Amino acid sequence: MFNLSNHPHRRYNPLNREWVLVSPHRTQRPWQGQVEQTPPERRPAYDPTCYLCPGNERAGGERNPNYEHTFVFTNDFAALLLDTPEGEFTRAAGDTPGEMPLLHAVSERGTSRVVCFSPRHDLTLAEMDLAALTMVVDVWVAQYNDLGAQPPINYVQIFENRGAMMGASNPHPHGQIWATEHLPLNVAREQDAQTEYYATNDRTLLSDYLELEMKDGARIVCANDHFVALVPFWAVWPFETLVISRPRCCARRLCASLWLASRCWPNPSAISPPKPPPNDCDLNPRHTTAVGSRQEAVSSSKCTVLH
């Protein structure tokens, strides 16, 4: 008899509509490969050689102010630039007019910002007190609104690559914000999937999925009155969690906030048309996917789907 815990199978991800191959029996194989050692974390509260500590000169030549709380600046080596000229490159295999190009590139405008969570070089988000964490969240909200209101921007992603293994170039506690002209492919897929699910079932996809997981309980990592952290059924990575807000929690107020935020976007055609929140508005949960230490946050609601 087929068993999920012992036999190879595929699992469907309803958010991006892709199948994941799962081979549970391979966890029993012997391992003689590399085993990473956790480096000892003994950092000073201030490092005179750190590019992100208060008052220090950054790699690009700018000097940080003597900031006392969360500090934001445009990345000195930004992956995206607002002044990128519009352009397109195409090349087909032959010279026939209208032939599909095999080489195709299109310019992308945007910007990248760095968020120093704390002036302390030796803290992580998990070690900061509630007041300091609140300041970080307030900065995230302000940056999201500021960047989202800029004409070329249609998507804002706030994330943290934590640790050297995940590609962090500096141990000082910091995250990044990328604002792009176009929606990333996976975000667009998730928006379409959630919109279609609600149109078909009159219920939100993540609310239904959360209800299934809460009944099963096997993949729940932790939960409180507002959020649930779980390992998604369709997890790809050995360490992958999905954080989902519990539905109908302040739904009316949150839907109204999302609706107001959507009106700031310069290109409404890139997202679902904003509509005023109805009286019976039911919030489609906010979810954060964490793969290792990389996090991607996506917000959506019945009223309008925003990313």
C-alpha cells in the first residue's frame, strides 16, 4: 500500500502550481559528505571595521551617521537602478521577419535599500527587545509605502539573507529591500492561483490550507493567536517554513488598510483593481516563506491582491 512516509511521490504546490518530487526513503542513506560547523558568535557591540556600524565609512565611500535606531540607506552596490534607460535586446537564429528570438533581454528599473536593524553589531532580530523590533516593523511599513508610490515601482520585497552561508556580506544585523518594475514570476503565479481559488470556492486558499494543517498537526512548528508557522506539505528544502496569519483577525481593518495602500500604486494594471472593502470582507492570510534564513513576504486579501 502506498505510504507518504516511505514511497517516492510528487506533491502539488497550489500556490505556484508546480509539482515537487519527494523521496522520503533517501533520508535513510549513509552520509559521509561535508558537515558544516556552526561558527562561534562572539561579536563586539561596535566594530570599527564594519561598513554598517554607526559613524563608519561604507565600502562606497559614504559615512554612516551616528544612528541610534533602525537606519536605512540606498545600497552602494544596488542590484537595481532607477535611472536604467529603457531598452530591449533580441536575437533570433535566422533572419526571417517575425521569427521568435532565442536571446531576449529587457531593461528593469528599480532600487535596492539596506536596513540596519540596530546600531548594535552583536544583535540579531531575535535578540532585540520589543520596542526595537517595533521600530524595525514601522520602518518596513514606511519604506514599503515610500517605494510603492514611486512611478516605476510595481513590486516591493523586504527580506533578510541571514549568515554567510546564505550570502550575507556583512555580519552586522541588517536586511534588504528590493523594489522592481515588474512582478517576479513566482509572485505573479501565487497571485493568480489565490485569485482563481477564491473565485471558484468563495474561500481563500491559505485559509483553507491552514485549516487542513491545523487539523493534521504533524507539520505545525509553533502557533499563537495571530500566526502559525508550519512546514508546507510541498516543501522543497530540508529547512523550509511557511508563516500564515490566522484568518478573520481584524479582517475589516486590515482589508481597509490594504485597499488604501493599493491606491498609492502608480500602475494599477499590474495588480488586481482596488475595490473598497465590503462589510463582510474576509482577509486572505499574509504568509511568509522562509527557506533557511531567506524570507519572502507576500500580502493578499479578498478585496484586492497585493504583492
